[in-house]
Amino acid sequence: MLISEIKTIVRYAETDRMGIAHHSNYPIWFEIGRTDFIRQAGISYSEMERKGLLLPLIELKCTFKDSVTYEDHITILTRIKELTYSRLVLYYEIYKDAEKEK
């Protein structure tokens, strides 16, 4: 099963005054994971769209188990949860790299 794993660092602009990443950034990080997942599958997102295959976001659910803060090194994992003729459901995990090493 294809799993995308891409790393990034939480930027200052993504945080609030307490240095905690704002919840509005998670969909952006999911998009980073999704485009990397598509690329690893052998096609670029732009090429896929030129061929008429679009992936509109129709549902988004998040469960926050911990916060990430400014300068945290995070990993975005993306994998397929469900795939049918007309539907692709992706599953994402975002975690601090330091926590994975524990």
C-alpha cells in the first residue's frame, strides 16, 4: 500500500500568539500530503487535472490529540482509506517527529 511521508517545520506565520499552530493550517498540511501522495503514485497533480481528473474536497474531519508549536518538526502521513470508481478517501496523520522517536 502506498503511503506518503513528507516532513516540514511549523512556521511562525502558522502559529498564534502562544506559538501553537492554528487549526486552519491542518487542511493546508493535508494538501501537502495529498499532492506528495499523488506524485509518488506516478503523476503530478497538475497533470492529473489536465487529464480531467479532479479531486474536490467534500468532507473533512479532524481529531486533535496534541498541539504542534512553532519550529516543531512534523511529518505528514497520507494513505488511502477507501477507493472506488468515483470516490477517493484519504487518511492523514500529522505528528511531531520527536514523538515518533519515543
